[in-house]
Amino acid sequence: MGSVILVELARATLSRVDPSSGNIEVVAECGGGPNGAAVGPDGHVYVANNGRLLHVARERGVTIPGPTPETYDGGWIERSTSGAVRRAHLHRVRWPGLVAPNDLVFDRPAACGSRSRVQRGEHSERPGLLYALADGSRIEGKAYGTDSTNGVACRRP
């Protein structure tokens, strides 16, 4: 049996869970607010990091999102390799800025989509589907007005 890789928002980690034992192993310390993960075309795990858009607190054993901290300065997509994470090529693309990447998925070997908001521009502060080439050469908004959505998936033809 294999394992499951997931992000832990409150702990700011990329973690591996062994379903047979329930053991949790931290694969990488992400910082910010890792909010979604997907295996990329190169076999590495990519993380949608919201940059800690929301303060995370624990009240009565429940994790609760709170207001945006003063230190918040945008989100990013990062790539995990050998127990470390570093910002992927996507953060270098000339784009108004990712506000809070929430999820991501790869639809073919070279492209991914992420539900996020953008900092400036025509659709400022509106969640939408962003589409990017994994090599970082292009990122563009594709759909907006998805105010209450969470999660993104692809259907391969």
C-alpha cells in the first residue's frame, strides 16, 4: 500500500500519511499557508500556498481561520524536492500577483490550473481559475466569479 501526501494549513507543512498505520511524516516545511498539492509532470509535488492569507487559530480543539495578518504579502506556487520547497517558476511570471492560490491540478505534462484571486486588474479580489504553463512562461486568468468554490480537477479527454 502506498502513502498519501497532503498539506497541513495550520502546521504549514507538506506531510505524508501512511494509511495502514496512521503515521504522519513531515516531508517539508512550507511556511505561509499551504492549501493544496498536486504531483507535477516532473514527478515532484507542487503546492498552492496562500501565503497565510488568513490567521489560523485553535479554539476548543478546532482550527478556525481568522483575519488576514498585517504581514501578508501574497501567495505563490512552490515545488517540493528532496524535503525542501522552493518557489516554482510560476512566481516569476509577469502577473499582477497571486492573492491566495487554493488548489492546483495538472491537466497535461506542461500546464496547471489553480483557483486563486489576483491582487490587481480587471478581476481584482474575485476568485477565478488561473491557467499556467509549468515552465513559468505564461499564466492567465480563465474564469472569474467563483466566489464559493473550493477545489479544482481536470477531466482528461
